[in-house]
Amino acid sequence: MIVRRYKEMLEEKSVIRTLSEIAAKRAEKIGKENVFDYSLGNPSVPAPAAFTEAVSSLLSEKDATQLHGYSPTLGIPSVKARIAASLNQRFGMHYGPEHIFPASAAAAAIAHALRAVVEPGDEVLTIAPFFPEYRPYVELAGGVLKVVPPDTGAFQIDFETFASMLGPKVAAVLINTPNNPSGAVYSAETLRRLARIMTEKSEEYGHDIFLISDEPYREIVFDGKEQPYVSSFYANTIACYSFSKSLSLPGERIGYLAVNPACPDAALIVNMCGQISRGIGHNCPSSLMQLAVARVLDRTADFTVYERNRNLLYDCLKEIGFEVVKPQGTFYIFPKALEEDAVAFCQKALEYDLVLVPADSFGCPGYFRMAYCIETEKVERSLPVLRRFAREVYGK
Amino acid sequence: MIVRRYKEMLEEKSVIRTLSEIAAKRAEKIGKENVFDYSLGNPSVPAPAAFTEAVSSLLSEKDATQLHGYSPTLGIPSVKARIAASLNQRFGMHYGPEHIFPASAAAAAIAHALRAVVEPGDEVLTIAPFFPEYRPYVELAGGVLKVVPPDTGAFQIDFETFASMLGPKVAAVLINTPNNPSGAVYSAETLRRLARIMTEKSEEYGHDIFLISDEPYREIVFDGKEQPYVSSFYANTIACYSFSKSLSLPGERIGYLAVNPACPDAALIVNMCGQISRGIGHNCPSSLMQLAVARVLDRTADFTVYERNRNLLYDCLKEIGFEVVKPQGTFYIFPKALEEDAVAFCQKALEYDLVLVPADSFGCPGYFRMAYCIETEKVERSLPVLRRFAREVYGK
């Protein structure tokens, strides 16, 4: 009596994981430094020293039974208060601790948000290109994922199609800006238009439509710009945040869900998250991690390396003749492949020890993703290889 | 569109939580030292110094991007290998790393185990008295919880009733030894008989019946005795372990699931857990915590205080005239109330600032639980109050 659903999931293996396994095997053979692995979004810049110092001080200052004691179901109150204060100061919001739910990074925040507002059979709209893990998050919450085709011109939103797909069965819209994989940053204009359409449709159908905003890359924006704060555009917004990228702590599974105080059900949703956690045995993130990140909320790792890598890759890809939109944030770039079948394209690139990810599972066939959260020196060494690959295989 | 199920759960508040809130309010009024709060199972002895040292060394020795990097979906291989080796050495088992799944404490391990072997509508049997959180774990995994009434003589298992309830719809049996709330330790004889019945019924029905063994108190056994290792009695056993009590780290959410290598589907179940995690956005426990506990696997906090408290309380309760079985482990004692309605009994005790938990939600009405993971000095001060309460209200 093994549950079929999860057994079957094992058979649909993640492309990214498969590719990174191939890369790891190849690295064993020819040396890690000779494989140009652009497959994984694992930060390459270290956590800021202030974070390590925060952990060390907590260990020496606090009584161990208190420090490692149970977190309340809804999170440690002082941590929630600090997160609210930081968001209010940075984005002019009005969060209280009752609007914040510490979660095991954005993945858990999204999974909780979906369980709070999506009844079985409800639709969830997302915009291509999108992070492929949205599919299991939505489906295992009982929802049905519907994908709005990409606006490949600027990787903002094709609003005509979006509006036509926003039917009465849609309970939530799930967006991600700065965007994995395109590197696009939704503009204030995009967010205003999104909010306007969602407000109109909510009124037309007579029920709330929630905006679930996946924001792990919120601070990684280039050229001195900033990501307009999504929740400030639409009342029924649930922001799902992670410190995985901002503090380079992906393995510590720490983030939070923040429900816009303008949402009439805000405090209720946070309370419900506590019940959702009970059922999945999830409970709160590590007490030590909650307390540690609360001490360095407004710090980030040093992102200059990502911007440098973005510039190097973008210039090279353009020069080769790739069709590519300049990323405004994240650590991804998302060019069009040099043949229609991006899977075949990435297969061929593998022979040059270039590990690229075809974007079929991101809802954008014909494109591929490069995660450039690697050392700049390696990016530099990969450029002549990219050029040789394009020339030898595609005559570019 | 707020999901009804979780909203409704909010209305059924946990008795334990309500009581501990009352205790906290009362403490504000008369001082924490004057409230005898026996409601919460929050360890009072600190984590061993070796654990804090392990965290500190990891922070100083390891490169931050590695230390805080993503854990593989199935856990950090070196951590899994160490856990397997420790279990093999201590219990004569034959685990490999492929049988171990690091989980966010026993709650998450149980939630994963249930999702791996319980199809919607399947029955899960547990034995009263049982930890009330089993109900949301089972129900939100889609199962139906059936409770075998308690053997109040020794808090082992009433096998006649157990066998009659083990019908063809039962997918799993969920046990907890040493037991919360009774403090009973299932004997080798109990475990052998349990295994025999489960084996017979599996054969009769032609399908596997899994044993899910909740083991957070495995090391807290008194009088120099040991808990016989449950998995060694039955092939299809999934052990759910937590370091919350053994290392006094309840807030760090760290434990594991270990599938008996004798179970034909062992490695498959661990792989499925990775898929279950994807769907609930749970992923792995903190990388730092995985690495830290792996360095102190065979250590424990100092449990002598629990044994001392057990002795003090047991002797006093017996002397007063309570009907009570001597706990062999955990940090709970489970006497029969002095009137039929344990809720009324505990209400009356509150007036003496004694916070006791009625066992209705543990499946054992008429009994109450005392969690004696508090300072011995406080236990000592509570004894005359207990005596006065029993004398004044019940003439004992």
C-alpha cells in the first residue's frame, strides 16, 4: 500500500536536477573547473558576516533552553514585530506582527498561502515563464495550475490573454518578480494594470481573488533600481519572502509570509497558516534562524558579482547574435535558443561542457535559462566556449 | 474565498494551548514562580554543550556558501550516513543512508510517513492514550484516525480490542513509546505481540500494514532501563525520530524518518518523502542543524532531573491516594482524576494555581497529564499545594 501519487511523481524527474547530476558526473571526470554549470540557482556569494555574528552572539548570550525552545505556532513575536517594522520602513506599509508568519523559505510560504485560499478544484493563474516547482505546489494543494503564455518582448505580462484567462474559477494569481527565469522586474505600470484587472474581475465575480507574490529575489535588482513593492498595489496580496538569496542562506529554509493589512482577512489568513502547519507537521522554521535573521533584516549578501556576470553574459550573447532581453534583476538570463527545440540545443551545448536549462518546464519552449550565480572568473572562461559552440554548431 | 477547512480548525482550540495561555496570564499577575505549570512538554534541561560547540565549529570551519547551501532533497548524504551508522551500532540494525530522511522533527516525519502509505479514506489505528496532534496529522493526510481504547492497567496495549479493530481498511498503525502522556514504555513482549498480529493480518488481507513509530522520547527511560527498538520487531516499520527532547532542541525542528531496511519498499518510501516535501514546500530541515546534530548523535541532555521529578511526583500522588501507574520514561505522569470529569477536576486545580491537562483529547477521559519537565525546586514546592487541593476539594 504505497501511495500512487508520490510514486508517480518520482518518474517525472526535474530537468534541472537531471542536468545538474550530469554536470556533477562530468565534473568528476574532467574537473569541476572545466564544467560550465549554469543549471542551479545556488548563491555563490557568502552570507554577510553580520549573519554569522548574529548566530554566534545568540549562542553565547541566550540561555539554551530559551534559544532552542519551541517557537509559538505563529512564529516568535519579537521576530514578527521586527519583520513588520522593516517592511513598513522600507515600503511604507502598515504591517503589524499579526500579519507576518515565519515560514521555511518562500516554498513553504507559497504552499501555505495556496492552502489558505485555494479550495480543491480552484484555478491558480501564473505567468510564463514560471518556476517549475509551482506545479507541485499548486497541484498538491488541490488546485489546478493555468499558465498565461509569455510576453517574450519584455517578459512583463500579456494582459489581453491574462484578462481572458482570469475566469470565475480562479482563486489566486501567483507571480514572481524579479522573475526566475527571465530576470525581468515587473514595472509599477505592470503591477498597477494587474491590480486593476484583478479588482474588476473580483467585483464582477463577487468573490476575492488573491495575489500570491513570490519574492525571493526582491533585493537583487541591477543598475541601481528597485523592485516596486507588489503588495502596495493590491489589497488582497500575500507576499512570500525568503532569505535564501538575499542573505545567501538557501539551506537554512527561512523566510516569511506577509499578508497585506489592507486585506480584510489578513490576520485570519495568518492564523490559518498555523493550522495548515499542524497538518503537514511543518511547524515553524528553526528558532535560532528566526532570531538570527531578525537581527540582520536589512542586510544583504554582496550582489555586485551577479551584476558583473549579467553584464558579461548579456554582452557576449548579444554579440553572438542571441535574441535576449537584458535581465534587470535575479541571477538568471533567458535567451532564445539557436534552434526551435531548446532541449536539443541544450543537449548539444552539453558536448561543450556548457550546462544550460531548456525552458519547456518553465512554460516557454524554445528558450533556455542560465543561472549565473557562479564565480566571475568562470563566466569569463565560458565566453569563448559559448562563442565556439554557436559558431561550430549554428554557424553564428 | 478563504478555505473553510482551516478556518474551522481555528475554532477547535487545543486544550493544552488554552491552559498554557491561562497559566501565562496568571503568571503575569502572581509571578511565574507561583504558577505550577504542568501543561507543556517543553524541555527544561539545556542542550548539551557539545551541541553548541558543534554549531560554533561549523560556523568557523566551513565556507558559508557550502554550510548554508541547499541540502539535497533527500538530506545531506554525510548526515544520513552518520545517522544510519549510529542506529546500526546502537540497535543492531542494517540501515544505509538511503533509508534515512532528515525531517523537521517527529511531527514532519509522521506527516511524511502518513502521506507515503495512507491513501485517502484509509484507516490509521492508534492506541489511547495518544498525542492529540495525531488527529490533524492523520486527517490532513486524508486518513481516518481510529483509536484503540486504553489498557489503563499498565498502559501497554489491549490486544483483543486491537486485533478486532485491525480491519482490511487499516493502512498503518501509529504508536508512541515511551508514551506521551502515560510515560509507559512498551515492553519487548508487547512489541512482539503487536508485530505478530500485524503480520497475520497483513497476510490475511493480502496487503502491507505499516507500523509508524513515533520515538521522540526514545532515550528518556528511567531506572537504567532501555526502550526496546521498535523497528527490530517488524519489517514494515517507519521510525519517526526527533532531537527535540533528546538534545533539548524543540525549536530547531530537527529529526528524521528511518525506514527499516527489511521493508521491501524502504528506499522507495524515502524517495517518495522527497516528493511529499516538494508539494508542501517543506524541503529539508536547516542545513546547519542537520550538520550539527550529526556531530552529537549519541549525546543527550542530562535527564536526571526528569527522573528525580518523576520520583517526587509519583510518591506524592500515591501517598495522596491517586490511582497512577509509575512512568518508566518521558517526562509525563498520567494519574486518574479524583472525580469522573477530568475537565472539571483540572478546572478546580487551576484555582490552586496547578495547571493540569485533562486527557479527553488524549483518548482517555477521566485522566489527566502532568508534564514535569520543570525545575525540581518547583516540583517540590507544588507538592504541598497538590496535597492541599486533594484534601480541601476531595477530602483526601
